[in-house]
Amino acid sequence: MTTRTQVAIIGAGPSGLLLGQLLHKAGISNVILERQSGDYVLGRIRAGILEQVTVDLLKEAGVGERVGREGIVHHSIELVFAGARHPIDVHGLTGGKVVTAYGQTELTRDLMEARQAQGLTTVYEAANVSLHGFDGDQPVVRYQKDGATHELQCDFIAGCDGFHGVSRATVKDSISEFERVYPFGWLGVLADVPPVSPHAIVYGNSDRGFSLCSMRSLSRSRYYVQCPLDDKVEDWSDQRFWDELRRRVDPELADKIVTGPSIEKSIAPLRSFVAEPMRFGRLFLAGDAAHIVPPTGAKGLNLAATDVKYLSGAFIEYYLEHSAAGIDTYSQRCLRRIWKAERFSWWLTSLMHRFPDTAGFGQRIQEAELDYLVNSKAASTSLAENYVGLPL
């Protein structure tokens, strides 16, 4: 069975769904292919801190109502080190910029519901997806669904299918990959308890390792502690987790932590990764298909949204203004911003975590840098500017 669309989007995560929504609003037809089920996509627990550029893009796509109503604005972040907590006035240091706490699951749900309400085509559980002809002017995507083979003809392919997707794998021999794998993971716990700091994210540095106090709503919290990569989730009871978290923050904050049974618990490895370039003829990579950042600093989803902003603009320019300028510069524009975010995430990860050689001298160096950071307006401003998102 053969069908046709203007843009074939591989992957129904936030970046693919957001791209589809923006293209639809501009009158550009698109079909999304997703190898997993819709329930599986919604069940993935991911980040929840949005830069203003991401919030603005959701509004532009027509799905910003709920994030505007339910998202929780953060004016500051807090750094814990040497047993004390220090606020960084992000709002004041950046001339009024903020970030918004809104779970990626909810963002994905908003985009899925909008697409369904508009009757747009999303093919879930599309098997054996393969990409062809993108080095010419007649790309084709083939896949299997319900035992039948389908062919989707298109003008462009957008690979929004993540780190393990088919898009980057298809062009693997034509890209340069840059990677740093970190020697630890994050043990994350999601619990229906009020956040310990409802209007700030708390990053903790201690000689026991990193910690993070975050949130999804005023009644659901997300907490993390650094752990060895070979740890198993079953080794960590809820009680062990809460006890360890309290040891890694200041005493006042530790006393405020409300505990409860975990509703999700997982260990995530940390890596920095960039694939260059991001365009291959009429195939474009976006989001995790092209880059991964450590979760420190919450840049992953926001970088994906920026890719989508550039890519949707390029397609709109091509179809409505008959110009290929945005398409031709897509990779360079994205990579310039990506490497700045990679630098920030690497720096913050290096500053806040315990590495194998951090003990003793290394720990004191981290604490000295943190002390300088919180007491220097210039250093605090640099942190705040990167945290809320650098200009496009």
C-alpha cells in the first residue's frame, strides 16, 4: 500500500509530535511513524523543566494552554554544598527569564491529544521502518503494520526517533560521533509527595555524591541520587533512597523532605553525545537522534524543541516562500546551540558529581568553585543565563 505526504516524521515523542503540530498549523501535511504503542510512549518517565523558548513553541503550536495553567514557574535554583544551601536568583540575574516545571509525560499527552483531535495520521507500532531515496528528491519510508508492507512517499524525512532509532543508524557511516560516557548513573524516584522546594530545583554536591530535588507538580516529586553504574534498582529500597537523599542535602532541607512510596524507580546512565552533521540530503535528524546531554541542567527536551523550531521554520520557508536557505543552514544553526548546551551540561555535571578521582583534593576544588560561583555576580549570571536557555 502506497500513500504520500509532504513530511514523514519518524518517532512520536515530544519532538516528532511538536514538529507535526507546527507543520500542520502551516498547512504542511505530515505523517508520524512510531515503532512503539501510544501507551508505551506515554509511559516513559522523562524530564520536566522547560525553558521559555519551549513554552513559547508549545503556545505557537496551539498546545500551550495547559502548561500555562498548570506549569509551575521557577524563579531560582538552589545549590547545596559543604552542608549549606545557596539560592541563585535566576529571574533577577537574567532580566526576568524563568523556567517552568511541567512533566514531559503531560507535554506528550497534550501533543498526542491535539493531533488526534485534528484527525492527523500517526501510525503506532510501525515495524521494520526503513528510509530510502533521501539522497535524491523522492524519499520513501517503508514499514510494516498489521502484517502488511506500506510505502510512504514524501518530500522530506524528519528523524525524531531518539538515540536508538533507525534514522541515525541509517546514516551512521556518514556521520562523526562525539561522546563522553560518565562513570556513574542517576537513581531516580517518582513519588506522590509535595516537593521539598516548590519554586526551585535543588542541586546537591556532597562527598557522598550528587543529589537533585525536582518536581512534576505541587503533589508529585522527582528526586535523584548519584549511584554506581552497576547498582540494581532492587538494591535500593524506598527507605534506603530517602535516607541517602537526606544525607546529601543540608540539614534544614533534609528535615523538610516528605517521603512516601515510590511509583517509579529507575537508574539512568549519563552520557554526552553529538552526531554531526544533522542533515543528509532530504533526511534531517532532530532531538535525541542527534544529541544526548546529561540530565544535569535539564537541556535534553529543550534542545530537541530548539531543533524542531529550526526545522519547522526551514520547512515552512521551503513550502511557503520557496526558499531552501533554512534547510541548507539547519545543521549548522542547530549544532552551534547544541555544543553550547553540551558544554553547560558537562560543566555542571563535572562540578556537582563525585568522580573516581574527586575524593579529597577534588572535592575541595569543587567546593571552592561553588563558593566562588554563589558569591560572584558574574559567575552566578553565567550559570543563570545558561540555565534558562541561551538566545537563539
